[in-house]
Amino acid sequence: MANPSYIVAVSDFSVETLRQVVELLEVSTEFEHFVYREAELDAIWSITGFVLQYGRGSAQNAGVERLHRVAHEAHDLVAEGRAQDAAKLLAAFCEGGETDAIS
Amino acid sequence: MLSREENALLTETDAGTPMGTYFRRYWFPALLVSELPTPDCPPVRVRLLGEDLIAFRDSSGRVGLLDEFCAHRRASLFWGRNEDCGLRCIYHGWKYDAEGVCVDMPNEPPEYAFENKVRITAYPTREYGGLIWAYMGPGDHVPELPKLEWARVPETHRYISKRFQETNYLQAVEGGIDSSHSNFLHATIEAFRQTPAYVEKVKNSTNLRAKYHLLDKAPHFTVKKTDYGLLIAVRRNAESDSYYWRLTQFLLPAYSMIPYQKGLSIHGHCWIPRDDHTCWVWTISWNPEAPLSTEDWNSIHNETFVHAKVDPMTFRPIRNAANNYLIDREKQRTTSMSGIQSFASQDQAMQEGMGPSVDRTRERLGTSDTAIIAMRRLLLQEVRALQQGHEPVAAHHGDLYWVRSASTILKRDVGFEEGCRDLTEAEV
């Protein structure tokens, strides 16, 4: 089982990174875990924000924009202690077929 | 990232705001005892949580902390005469005691005087640990003074400085618990570059910070929620089989300590809102076992560490935004990352440069900001709990503050909670 005290080193928004975060969101139950998840989602939101601001291919942008929004929503859910809901939201994005386009 | 609403909730501290109400549940530092040295000494202006106040020490030695303005025509009591157990407004002679009761109204004929019915706001004070503390909350929730180690050591073992900072208090707190900035902002160029000469120089140092802190620029953070606030543990690589651990506490509502290495002195901070755009930074250095050393005093006088020289009247640092903190660009090119003398001024330059109250909806955090995220979440939880009628536990349990920061080397298979258990209890 994933260890919720571990912090994912978020340096991209690849599907592997997102799935790692989803796995940890699913087992996060305490204040400390929520803080670490918030930090990871902050990093995803930051990286996608920079990509949107400074541009990549326009075909990718719709997916990146959606992930940027999902990361924000998931972040706010974690802040409310709703890590499971955040996990579902991010997992739905991963399963939505957009990850190939943005990786 | 914070929403605009959360940012406002955390940073606004005037009377009636949620965070202002929260701060008003605690005793907090208001003045140095030395600002009111003797009975009937001149009164002192002090602005706290958006309120303009006047402090004075009456003829019996009692400290009053009053609304700055006379109830009559709103003249400032700063100009008042401190005489015969009260502060007399020099405009029309109304006089107030330390509890804010008007005890004389000489400009009215005796039959029209109503002095005993006139009051101005007065807040309770305590003298403790070299400071005058204020409580600005409701009378039915008077808290306990925090059992902070630095407040309990003899005067010879402690030095406290106070400085005025032109930012919201939260920016300053965030700087204080952000361990990763010191690898850059407070570093020398040779440490930042890890030159062979630097590595050789620190190789045999007994100062763990000098030896390990700057050699691992990307530390791992762990946070633990506690009854007093947060325990923040930061792990850096030491030797191949060991880690260098630095443990610091964030103590509610706004204290922290720099990780302590046994045998050296300890340093800590407290940040109190002056208003939403300025704060008071209290910096304390103490040695639990002995008077401060010559080395400690040299560091204080030469501003080589956490204290900065200030104007003795305004407490505005000598190095400030108006003179670009006296940055020495040549020194920055050749010696230090910042070119600014003193860690305190380096911190202040960064924090004030962000603007008086940073827009946290525009920041881009990463995993090295874990302690900052945790502190904000904790404060938001505390404020919301108080809004729902739950009083802050720490405010009423002063003994929770009897803790100490720590730094040590542990084998890689030893967790910090186990390895540092004995190090994080205060002794005095």
C-alpha cells in the first residue's frame, strides 16, 4: 500500500506522476497527509500554470488547462479534508484519455 | 495557493475580524520592559492589531495599556503627563489610571464633573521574560502566559530585540518557518557553490549547520500537528549512513525557534501584527545553561546573525527599504549571496520586497513549501474552530510551550521522533 507520509517529487505532470498522487490521495487520512497532498497538487497546478502562461502547442493546451483546473479543485478538496473526492477527480482525469495529449 | 478569501482570513487582524479575534485570545509581546523603565517615565505609543494604544508605567510601577486618545476631545495621550498614578491629558486635564478609569476632570465645575463614569479602553498587561505582554481579548477568556523557555531564563542568559517590519505578520512567519531559503539567502557564495575550499573548511566543523546545512540544498520536510502548533522536521543528507535533522516548532499563534544545537545558544522569533500591513518582529537569543557568551554578544553587536540594529525610538531597522538595506553589490559579487549584512536584514529585504501583503493567489508553491502550507492550514483550522465556539487549546495551556528546537545527526534507520525525543523538551 502507498505510504501517505511520502511526498511525490512532482517535476512534471506525466500520467505516472498523476497516478502516484492519486494513490496517495486514496490513503490520506490525517492533517499531515493532507498537507503533503496539497503540496503535490500545488506543484502540479504551478507547472501546468507555467505551461499555459508561456505556451506549448495549442493542441495540448485544452488538456493542460483542464488538468490545471482539476489540480485546483482537487487542492481545495484536500484543504477541506476530502482527499478521497480529490482522488476521484484526479483519477477521472487520468482515465479520460487526455493524459496522452498533454504528456 | 490560497483563495482570496482564505488569504484575507489569515491576514486581517483588526478588531472584529476572525484572525483578529483569534490573536486576541492570547497574551503576546507588546513592549520591551526597558521601554517603560521607571515609574512615571514618559508614555510610549504602541500600535497592535490595528489599534493605536499608549503604554505608561504609573507611580506605583503598574503598567497601563490604554486607547491612545482621550475620551474628551480625542487628543493623543502620548503628550500626556505621567503623574501621581495616572496619565493626564495635557489638552484639558482629564486624567486616567492604569485601568482606563478617568480619575480627574478638572476643567468641569465639581458639580458637573462625571469623571468616575468615564473610561477608555484599557488592556491587561503582565511583565514576563523581559517583555510587557498584552491581552486584548474578552475578560471571560483570559489565557495563560506561555511557558516559553526564553521567558524563564535569567536576564543574563537572554537578549531580545524588537524591530518594525513593513509587511503583514504572515509573510514574516512564513519566512521564519521556511527552512530551505537559508541555503540561498543566508549563504556565502562559496557555500552556495560548494567550492572545494568550503567543503574542506567545514569538513571537521563541530557546528552541524556549518557542516551539513548548506551541502544539501533540497531537504525533505515532515510536519506533525501538535497541541502547541506544528513540529517541523527537516532532513538533509549527512554522511553515507546518517541524516542531519533540524527540528523547529511553530507555536500558536506566531512563534518559532531556529533549530538548536546543544552547547550553542538558541534563537527564536515572535511576529505580532501591528496592523494588516506592518508587524513587530521579536527576536530572542538565549542560553538555557549560562549567560550569553562573548561570541553571542559579538554576533549581536556586529549583526552577523538574527538581530539587526534599529532606531531606538521607532524600532525601524537602520538597514531598511528606503536605503536598499545598504546592499553592498561588490560583496554580493564576491562574498555573499545577498550583499546585505545580517540574516535579519536579509529576511526583511525579501519579505518587504514582496509588498506589504502578498497576493497568495498568485504564488507557485512546491513540495519544499510544506511547512508553510501546514502552518496556514493549521491557522485556518484554528480560526474556523473559534468561529464555531471552540476556544484555542494552546492559549489556555501555557505548559504546552515548554519545548525546544533541536538539530542532530541520526543514523538513517532512526526516525526523528525516536531519535530527538529527549532533545525537544525545554529544561528551564
